[in-house]
Amino acid sequence: MPEIELSAGVLEYDDAGAAGPVVVLLNGLLIGRSVWRSVVADLAVDHRCLVLELPLGAHRRPMRDDADLSGRGLAGLLALALQQMRIRPIRRSPLNFGLMSKRPVPDTVMDAWLRPAISSARIRRDVLTYLRATRKGEYLEAAASLPGFTGPALVVWAPEDRLMRPDHGRRLVQQLPDGRLAEVTDSYTLIPEDQPQRCAELIRAFIAETSR
């Protein structure tokens, strides 16, 4: 399995697909990179897909003790990883994952997401470090800087999402000078799980349109 050694620790990643536009995909808190598996299976026909395992609980390699795992720290980690890649190629409960996906995530997939945090104290430490370093208002401040990004941006949002309000997607697009909103029906938060084909379709169309 490919991996990159950075100052904060080792990141694992998947590198799949054909020569073509590069798509970088990221995971979320306690959700592994395999959440993108069906999207990658579609996109990899004509795109190169890089899927990083950020240290958010589903990662298998613990970070170093002094790693900065705040939101800003993870953003910096991602920038370093991409630079190196350019060089060298009770779970269904609403309290857990039940509100995130309309369709059950396969047990084998969810086992892989949760196993690292369940079985490793060092992985749990990474998650706690991230949560403790995230301060109130941090992401609102980040959103306030979005008007400075003038490149094309696609916001894919699920209007039925039960965790993120539908109007937040519209507000996000309004902050982006060249933002476009694509709403995906019959899905909750995990659009790559609920509607992978539609998700891949939107990404492919957006890349084709903006790379002319």
C-alpha cells in the first residue's frame, strides 16, 4: 500500500486509475478512505484518483506525538502530501452513523473504519488531539476566506441531509466567486455511499467543463 512520510507521521493513500485529470479525495472523522471506493471505480476509467487517509480515526498508522492535528494542521499536512505525490507517483443508531447514510454501509467496510480507533490507544489519541485542537468558530473563519478563492468550485450537497442543513450548501456556494451547487437527492451526508454513480458523474462533468 502506498504511503508518504511527512513531519507529522506516515499517511497511507490509494492511487488508482488511468492517465488523465487528477482527482484528490479525502475522508472524514472515523470514516476511512474506502468511503470513496464506488466513486473511484467509476472515475478511474478516465481519471487518476488519489485517496488520502487523513489521521481522523480510521487511519492505521498513528501520528507522531508532537503532530499538529488541528484543522489548520491537517490542511498543511494535505498540502505536503500532494507535493510529494506530484513527485512520486450499535452503528446504525442515529447517534452514530445512522443519520449519515440512507443505505447501510457494509459491515466489512465499517469494521475497517472503526477498527483502528477501537483497537489502538495511539489512534484514539490522534482523534482526541484533533477534537481538542478544533476551536469554536474555526471553520466559520475559514469560510469567511472563501471569497478569496477565484477558481471554479463545485459544492455537492444532499437536500435531505439530516446532519448538515440544506441552506448551508447554498450559503457555501454564495461565498465562492465561481461556485456551482449540485444537489443530490435520495441521499444523506455520505453521498459517495448513497449515490456513488451520481457523485462520480458530477465530478467528471465538472472537470470536463472547467478544464477546457
